[in-house]
Amino acid sequence: MGNEELKEMRAAYVETVTELAEKNKNIVVLEADLMNCTNTGSFKKAFPEQFINTGIAEANMVGVASGLSAAGKIPFASSFGCFSSRRVHDQFFISANYARLNVKLIGMDPGVTAATNGGTHMPFEDLALMRVIPKLTIIEPSDYYSCKALTREAAELYGCVYMRWPRKPVPVLYSENDRFTIGNAKLFREGKDLCFVCLGGLMVNEALKAREELSKTGIDAGIVDVLSLKPIDTETILAQARKVTAVISAENAQIAGGLGSAVAEILAENGAGCKFARVGIRDEFGEVGTQEYLANRFGLTAGKLVETAKELLL
């Protein structure tokens, strides 16, 4: 299992953009009246002239961010994932991406991590919506340290970025000594029988539990932490796929259009020759509940990963 210490990714985000702003006055943070959710109050206090609250007007926030980018700024704009994907999709597509600008858009509480905010605020489809935008970079860190590193990477990369992460504390999987690069996955655990290809801390942690359970039946499972959905690390995924009998993708999102589709494309187009299954949301809307209830309701659990692995291998 990973480290049982829990730390917030939003803390990693705020700390990193604050550190960046100390050295670069072009860093600008935008909010859609959700400062209490992202905890960017400390950034506002430190750099009031580099902070803008657009109010509950997410599409306008993306428009403002695009204008700031056109003027040479590096804007980081955040909202709940449902708003950062569905509500502003056209503005982000045209004003930021089509215009070849440099907007960093954050989607908080993706998938079941939206929990009691319910189905309307539960973006299962954000990855699919974002993945079809040409040249867009899509990142999902899996813990505090990967979030810090990838936020910094996003700032240094010219181009639009969509990053998704939950607000609540999550298990620490890495350390401050680990290095992360956009487009590179992490081989978290090696395995000889199957490989879980995971996106996001929720599924990496469930895969760790599944790996432990499967080992009791003699199945050796590896884990790839994707971290970057676009560009995706085809080389690492293929290298593992060619060593094992089966690959299982695991994501806190719709399997259609997201990680499951991306991995299926990689395996099929490169003739990997392994068995394959997808674990994720299967064509459903979200609902109200605790994260634990929702993870069980939608099959985002170690139990589902173990069941799927046994179906493929036994």
C-alpha cells in the first residue's frame, strides 16, 4: 500500500501558484466565486493585483483568462469540474484553444469526488469532452506531490491545459524527490500477469488494494499511474501490455472517450495482443451520496478491479 498520510491537492495547487507568482508577475489566478473551495485566499492576500474573482460566471472567467493570456499573462482559472468542462466548453475551445493561447483550467471534484453535490455537479464526462479539443494537454495528478510538480510543469508549458483533482485530502503516493513530466506515466508497481492502467489517485489507491488481494491467488498485478491523459505515455503502456496477459484501465470518469478509450486505441492500433477491460463509469449520470457509496455504486473499487482481473485471467 501507499503512504497512509493524507494531504490536499488543492493545497499543493495554491502553494505552487503562489511560489510561481513570487518570481513571475505574469502568473494570474482567477476564481468564479469559489475561493473557499480552492483555498486561494492566501494567494489573493499575497498578490491582490494578480488575482481576479469573476463571480459565478464561469464562461466569462474563461473569456477573461483568454484575454489575459493574449496580453502575455499566464492565467490559472478554477471551478468545479462540471462547470470547467460542460459549462465553458465552447469558450475554452474557441477563445483559448482555437486561439492558441495559454490558459490553465482547473476542474475540481471530478467524478464521484463531487459526492453530496450530486449528479448535476458530478462530471463523469469531462475527460471525453476535453480529450477531443486539439492540442489540449490533460493532466490528473494522483497526490499532493504529483500535483505540485504538474502544476509547475503546466505553468512552464506554453499552451492550454485542463487539470482535474479532488478537494478532500488523499493518500500520499509519492515524495518530494519524485520527478514528473507532462506526457510521462509512472510505473508505480511492476507485474507479470496483468497491469492496471490508472488515472487519478482514487483509482491508483484502489489498484494497490486490488494488487494485494490478487497476490493471495497468485496473480501478480502491475500498476501504471498515467498522470497525463493527453499527451498519453503510449510507450510505457505498450511496454507493460506486451509483458502481461491482460490490461485493465481504471478511471473516475466515463469509460467512453476518456482513459478507457485512449488505452483501447493504443492496444488495438499497436497490436499489443493482450486481453483488455475497462473499469469506470458506464453510460450513467451521477447522483447524491458519499464518495464511498458512489465508488461502490459505480464500481470504482478494488473489489471491481479484482473481479475484472479474475474474469480475464481465471
